[in-house]
Amino acid sequence: MKSENQPDLYMVSSSPHTHSGSSVERIMLDVLIALAPAFAASFYFFGLNAIRLTGTCVITCVVAEWLCRKAMKRTGSIGDLSAVVTGVLLAFNLPPSLPGWMAVAGSLFAITICKQLFGGLGYNVFNPALAARAFMLISFLVPMTKWSSSNWATSLASGAADAATGATPLGLIKEAVKAGDAIPHFGSETIMNLFTGNINGCIGETSALALLIGAAYLLFRKVITWHIPVAYIGTVFIYASILHIVSPATSVLPHIHLLSGGLLLGAFFMATDMVTSPITKRGMLIFGVGCGIITMVIRTVKTGDYPEGVSFAILLMNAVTPLINRGCRNRVFGTKS
Amino acid sequence: MQTIKSPYNFRGGIHPDYHKELSSGAAIKRLPMPAVLSVPMSQHLGAPAKPCVKAGDVVQRGSIIGEQNGFISVPVHSPANGKVTAITDVSTASGRLCQAVTIECSEAGETLSMSPITLWKNTDRDELRARIGEAGVVGMGGAGFPTKVKLSPPMDKPIDTVILNGAECEPYLTSDHRMMIEHAKEIRIGAEIIRYILGAKTLRIAIEDNKPDAIKAMAEAFEGIDGDVAVTVLHTSYPQGSEKQQIYAVTGREVPRGGLPMDVGCVVENTSTTFAIYEAVVKGIPLIERVITVTGDAVAEPSNLLAPFGTSYQDLIDASGGFTNAKAAKVISGGPMMGFTVSSLDTPTGKTASGLLLLSKKRVTQYTSQACISCGRCVEACPMGLIPSELSQFIEADDAEGAEAISLMDCIECGSCAFVCPARRPLVQHMRRGKAIVMAKRAAAKH
């Protein structure tokens, strides 16, 4: 009888008594790991601005999160790393030359207004980083759309644009469409630049290669599933293909759309935000298709001024996520008609 | 005999660490008769048996100490020779109080058995059903539903398929596994009796592919049997042993919501139950003991013990080398996914207790649950196609009706959702609470 040393009463709890070991922190850490290649690329192409902006956003987000939880007398939540993720994602959506105080303002907006006022992680309706970006775009329109000061003399196909004035590929396309000019030609060199990230744009969105490496990691770790990114990117591709077939003179090849702007960052890292995207696979597919259509409408409609639609597409779809969830429940076992 | 891969996969499910190697190699050992047994009157689903002995009575092993009380009920037999010392209330593994007959066991003596029915093939089916009822046989996989009732489907529900459930999908547990290896021949006869009673043509022995030795043993034992018989090898996936999921995996049929396996022409019997049917019919021995796996990292010698009902957990632990140096933090009746925790080692075993799991602090973690982050992992894991995250939010908001409207009552409480939840939400606990509220409301509406 070795049992004398045992406590008299044993712990009682509801089943199950075992757990997979998954945790919110681990998910957030995985997202951060997956963003690391894009951060490296960002540093390579945009230099210290990448560190300056990312550092500013992350620190502000974490401090804001801590202060909010304190003020609301809630348990601390900076340990779940979600504020860090928001900071990194927000920074990745900012142009390299943006003044630091604007990044601070955006970060405060993301955490206080978009996240903690709703109740914190899990209760927010909109992706905090994207909502903050929309806020900044309205508040700081000029600095938010100024694309120069890349570390490199970023240039598009020779002669098509002056790197100093700063334009993104999507910006150039939009200008041409609006002016009724011919669409600028994107040579293989430009496409390679789009792929590696040697191009004007937000600091974290330009390198398709780095983002795809991170995406592969997220898929491998099962943090995300293929449904949203494939539906999103697939829709963009099909939409752009149709456009190009119908009107080759006024539209670019579909893969330019895939590699340009914030599509890959958005499709793999923002649209897949668990809290603000649908919970069932069917819902995810609808969500992805919706994101794709809205993105392309914003990008290609002649009357619109804004060249890029990823942020707004995802935000709009965030808004209908509860509806999608309601309409896309799985069939319950035993209810086959 | 034919071995086939399961033709269908149920949706969802999880892959926990199984830890079966702790006890899967341990041959079944008979527990020396404990000095005292405390035999619960409720070891089955339905009305508890009524004690028909009193303190001071001398009882014989196999004699009835609790009478069947209603249609969905079974009698309880004395697992030992001895003297009744008291009839008291005990707390069973599920936490409910029930009457129990305390027996001071004396030296081994004769077992009171019923007359063997060796020529069961020439025996009236109703007589066999009655025998199985009299022997107190219930589903030993966990539900404890009286087997006699299960084997009496109404005329308009013909049964064409009998499935022997040898999945044993709960981590750690190996009692069915050992039974299939060590008592394959008896299980075969039990299965033939079931098939005869139901007039079912098809028989499938469903075993997960992590038990190749059991698959082999059963395939050999069923060699030469007539009719459409095969071992169906299931993917190792929890909850493969759940009746509805298993019927789907084996036959592709979906038990309709609120329905029973007989609605799709199936009857599922656990392998240990099948052995009990054999014992009851062919040998006339009532159900008074079973194999229970005593395992976990807090027990010195994980084992599979053949123990009489009413054995205290303490006796089982002592017979398994006692505790290791790691103190047990949780004592679980059953497996880690659906088992019940108990607070005391005085708890007695019963017909449905297939395992006693002792986990040290290292394996028991207490969590603070966080807000749902809508990751959808519970939705993916749910074998019933529910949205556990949403259900739990309804119940947290005290809206049981809202939860009911999105199929709360279809939850089988398998725990897959809580197992995968990164926010460590006690989803099953929420479901149970919500279901209890709904049941109470339904009961109130009836009166």
C-alpha cells in the first residue's frame, strides 16, 4: 500500500482529460515565424525603414494592449502574442517612408478601437491591422500613398516609371486605365522583381517569394487551410483572365495581378485571420471568392481612384462573416434527407 | 477469413496519443477476490436494480442480489460468496449516488450458475433473450444499455447487419483488445448467438488498424463461419468506436437524428459484451466480472485485470503494483476522452467500467479558458457536424434554446472539440450543461 502518501481527494473535472497541446500563443507564434521571411525581404529592400516601422507598430500595439486590459480591469493578454501579430501586419501594410507618429496612431487605433473596445481577441469584427490601415489611409492619404525611398532604386520596366516619383505597378495600371492610355508593359525583368519583392509598395507586401515561403509554413503547421487563399487568389486569377481575354489592351496578364499589391500578404495572412473569417470550409470558400471579386472590382473599375483593393475587400468580407457563418453550417450527422 | 478495409470514413475525428503500449501486452490476470465488495445496483442504463438481500444474508457467487426493476433494467448478481454487511449509498464513477450491497467475501466456493444452453441453435430466440436478460448483460462499451432490449428490435425494424465493436478508440484502454486476443473463440460463439437471435445475414468485426494482433486473432477465430462475415479494419481515429460513427464507417449508413442503429438495420455489440453473451448462454454464468485496464503514468504495473464488480479502485491499484512515485492527480473511470473523474479510491467498479486511468500531475494540466478565436478546429473535429464553438457561446450566454436550435442535442460528448481547442475552452462541459437545461425544460413541459 503506497497510497498513504496520496492526497485524500483527486481532481475532478469534466472530460476530456487530455488535450492536443495546441494554444493561441502557439498559433500566433507560428504566424510570426511565417512572417519572418517577409520581414527579412522587407529589410533587404527597404532597409532600416522596415525595422523602424515594424518596431514602432509592435511596441505600440503591445503597450496599447497592456494599457487597455489594465484600464478595463481584465486579465492581461499580451502573452497571447496577438498584439505582436497585429503590429507586424499593420507595419507590413505601410509605405516605407511613413512618419513614425502616424504608425503609432494607427497602432493605437488597431488595438484600442478595433480590438479591445470589442472585448479583445476573439470578439473583434474586423481585422485590427486592416481596419487601422483603412483609418490611416483616410487620415493620412498622401503619406500613405507615397512609395518612394525604397532602399533600392526601384524601377519598373525601363522608362515606364520614375522610381523617384514612386508608383506601384497597380498604381501605374490604374493611371493608364483612367487616362485611357495603353497599359504599361511588364517585361520578364519586372515580373522577376515583383516575385522577389524589388518593387515599390508596402514594406511587407512586395516579396511574393518570401510570403509564399511563410504561407507554406502556415499550411504545413495547419494554422491555416488552403480554402481562403485558394478561393481568393483563384478568383482574382479567373477575374483577371476573363478581363484580359475580353480586353487585352486595357488589362494586364492575370499573373501580374497575383504578384502585385497586397494580394499574397492579404490572402495568406490577413484574410485567414481566424477571428474575422468564417468557421466552416464552405464559408471560407465563399469568403475567399468574395474577397477576390471585391479586390478586382476596386483594382480595375475605371471610375475608382484607388489602385489596390485587398484591404477593403477583406474588411468588407469581415463584415459579412457572421452572416456567412450562419448560412454555412455543416450538415449535422443523421439529417440526410 | 476475409479482412476488408473500412469502406467509409466518418467526418471529423482526432488523433490523440494512444499510450496503449502501457498495457496492451499485459495478459489478462484474475484479481484475487477482494475482502470486501460494494456492488452498485445501478451499473446499467435505466432503472437501478432493487436490492433483494439485507444485512446479514449469506450470498452465493452468481445469486441475485438486486432485482430487475422495469423493462429497461437488469438484475445484479453477487460476484462473490460471502455475507451482506450493509446496503448503503455509494457514489459511482459517474458521480451519481446509488444503492450498493456491501459483501464481505469469504473463501471461494461454488458459483451458482444457470443451466447451460449449449444447443442454442435449436433454442427459441425469446428464451435466449430472456437468458441474456436474466444474466444481467448490458453494453459494456460504456453506455450500459440492457443487451436483451437491444436484441429485441420490433418486427418492422429488421436487422441485416451485426457489428462487433472492437475499435476501442479511447486512448490507454486495452481491455477489449486483450479480450479479442485471449477469448477470440468465445467471442465468435457469442457473435453467432447474436446473429441467430436477430436473424442477421451480415456480420462485421470492426477493429482499428492499430491492433493488428487482435485483427489476426479475430480473423482466425471466425474462419469457416457461414454467411457474409468479415473483419472490417478501421482507420485509427477517435471516436471510431462511437456507435453512429462506426455504423457509418462499416456500412455507409447514417443513423437518423434521434434514431437508433436498428433504424438502419444494424446492431452494434461491444466485444466484451459479446463474450458476456457467450458466458450467459453457453455456460449459464451471469455477468459478475469483467476485464478492466488499470493504466496511466501514475500506476507501477499497468495491467488488464479480471475483477468482480464492486471492487474498489484502491484494490485494483494495489493489484497493479500500487502508485509510482509520481503522485496521481486524476483518477479516471474509463479513458481520457470520455471517462469520469472520481475524487476517491473507494469508488466501486461496474459493468461499464472498461478502464481505470491514473494520471500524474505531469499529464494533467489545468487551463484557464480563453475567448474563442473562431479557428474552426472544433468544427473540423466534430464527428457530428456541429459547430461546438457557437454552441458553447450560446450556452455561456445562458441561451440553451439558441443552442438547441443549432443541434445541441446531437452532441455525443466525445470531447474531440475540447481536445483540439487552442483557447482551451471546456466545450464538453458547456454542452453537458446546455443539454441538462434542455432536458429539464422538456421534462417540465411533459408534466
